[in-house]
Amino acid sequence: MVATSNNISLQNYREVTPPGTIDLLCKLAERLKGRSILHVNSTKVGGGVAEMLHRFIPLFTEVGIKASWQILQGSPLFYQTTKSFHNALQGQQQTVTPEMYEEYLKVNKKNSSEMSFDSDVVVIHDPQPAALIAKKQKKSKWLWRCHIDISKPQRKVWNFLREYIAGYDGAIFSLPSFAQKLSLPQFLVYPSIDPLSDKNRDLTGEEVRSVIEKYGIPADKPMILQVSRFDRFKDPVGVIEAYRMVKKYNDCCLVLAGGGATDDPEGVLVLDAVKEASLRDKDIFILDLPPDSNIIINALQRAAKVVLQKSTREGFGLTVAEAMWKGKPVIGGAAGGIIVQIIYGETGFTVNSVEGCAYRIRYLLNNPEHFAQMGQKAKEYTRRNFLITRHLCDYLALMLKMLGI
Ligand code: UDP
């Protein structure tokens, strides 16, 4: 049997997934043996899309599907442009100049001449590579997989992009409210986490302790944690403000752990703003982590007392599912996919303000019994809805549908 990157085979997932999942997956895959799927995105590391693709490719291969992953190569102006697209599509006012649109198309054209698209199904992730559609051949089916909250896009940018999306055979969104007026089939698929990856597998107490000690985080104070790229939509400064309110009543420490993505040029500016906001507080730990920090993040999520994802826009928060899988109720911004991940008062709390966030942090710190009950529910809810095995089933069902099998 072919093993995945961590030497984990599909059969290992039987121990952690709901009964019947792996059998269903194998049955679907049987009908697709020898077929191929290509994924294209714009970064190998950083952010949820790369996180999922790293785990998907070996699993597709293991079930007999030829899976490949190609990464679009851009210029600094291209990444600046696509970050503006990203912000505009998530509803923030942006100015995109004609030169920026031109650069977007130029980079897509150059990449399309260097890539090969002869797979049965081609999945293009997010706006960055969307214009590769110009290379679509009749025999293959192309899906545009949108991972961002596109419920209220800035019209001009969406109208530009929509011309390219219109050429696809289907579009996939993470929430019904992200669906658009398009004359192609639209599908709803929740993203997922891999319960057996280094990011999410069980750790020993010693493994967790050594990470906490490495960063000098006090073990005797409850830790509030947010793991995120340094991005304004993740509201790290709002997290610091909420922590300061809590700190007046409950002694605690705050860890903001993040890193950059190669296609996100704004990270450095946001990190500077975060450092500025945290000055002179020795109980705030800003960890600028390298891309392969999976065990570190896993340990932090396990050691944390309260996990936050205070986003103001979010396609779907993988970090929310990661913490829930570790038995933590999560406090998340009432935005995008977070509202389906967190069932209010059952698996965590969604909040709309700094004050609301501080109030719910204090609630979880001061109610350990309810915390434990919610944490248990959060884990089970994640097991049933947000694991990679369910996600793979969705992809296989989509392949069957698109290929008319
Ligand atoms: N992540 C990471 N290192 C970091 C910050 C984030 O490995 O420094 C991971 C995080 O654990 C999660 C993913 O990147 O798996 C972020 O996905 P999410 O959907 O939460 O947000 P996105 O960055 O895609 O907007």
C-alpha cells in the first residue's frame, strides 16, 4: 500500500473517522481508478489551501487517482494585485489600477504556457490562477474552488474575475451565502483538517511542555491563543485589546502565533502593527513561525486554555477546526465559515466585538465544567463534519459528477 508523506495509510483513518467513511471513500474511488486530478494554487506554504493540498495529494494517489499539484509563480506586483483582489472580494474598498489587471493576466498567461493541464479534472484554487482557464481543453473538466468569503465583493473586481469564472464547468464555495450569480453549477464543500498530520495528531505531555518552555511561555498562567497569518481580516490587534480587558480580572498570557504566505505581501506590515500594540507587556508572546511549524502549532493549541479566531472575514477557519479537534471550544468572529463551525454555546462562541470576545474569554476561564463539555462536543462535531476523509469523499463525488461516470 502506498503511504502518505507521514507514512500514514488510509486505513489508519478508520480509528478516527465516523464508521463507514473509509468504506464509502474506497467505493467512490473504485469507479475513478486511473483517472487524474490536477490542483493549482499560488503558494506552497502558508495558509489553509496549501495546508490542505499537502495532505490531499498523497491520499488521492493512495486511492488510485493520479493527483498532481502545480503552483503559480508570480511577480511582486502580481502578489500585490492578487492581495488587493483578495481584500476587494472580501468586501474591502481597494484600488486596482489598469497596470495591476494587466500584470495579473500577464502572469497567468506566462504560467499557462509552462504548465500542463492534461488531467481529467482541473481544480483551480482562489482568484490568483483563475485566468488559467484560457488553456482549458474540451476533454477536461475545470472547477474553480473559492476559499474566501465572497458574499459581498467589491463589484468592479468581481466583474473582472467573473468573465474568467464563467468559462469553468463548476464552482465550489465553502458556504451557501458565498454563491454567486453564475450560469454554471455551484457546489458547497466545507474545507477540512487532517487528524493524523503533525498539526493535529496526538502529542505527549512532554512534547507539549517542551514547546511551551522553548518560547518561555509561563505554564502557570492560562494561555489565550490565536494562530493565524498576520492579516488584518484576522484582527490580531482586536485580540490584543480583548486580552487587555480580560487581564484586568484574570491573570493570563496571550500567544499570537503566525507566519507569512509567499503570496501575501501585507504580512510584514500587520506584524509590525501587532508588535507595536503589544509593547511593554511581558505576557504577550508574538511568535513569527517558519512554515514547517506544525508540531509547534499543535502543541500551542493543546496547551492553550482559550483559543480565539477573531476574524472579521473568513472563508473557513482551519485553525478553528484544528483547535476544536483538540477538544477546545473556540471563540471566533461571527464571520464567513466560522458561523457554521462554531455552534453558539455548544462548541464555542461567535462574537461581534472586542468586548464580546473579552466577555466570552472570561466565561470560558471561569467555567471549567462547561468548558470541558463544550470541548468534547467541539471534537465530535469536527469528527463528523470537518475531517479530510469527508472532504476527499466530496471531491470524489464531484469528479464522478463532472466526468459523468
Ligand atoms: N498556519 C501555520 N502557520 C502559521 C499560521 C497558520 O501553519 O504561522 C496554518 C494554520 O494552522 C492553518 C492554516 O495555516 O492550518 C490557516 O488556515 P485558515 O483557514 O485558518 O486561514 P487562511 O490562512 O487560509 O486564511
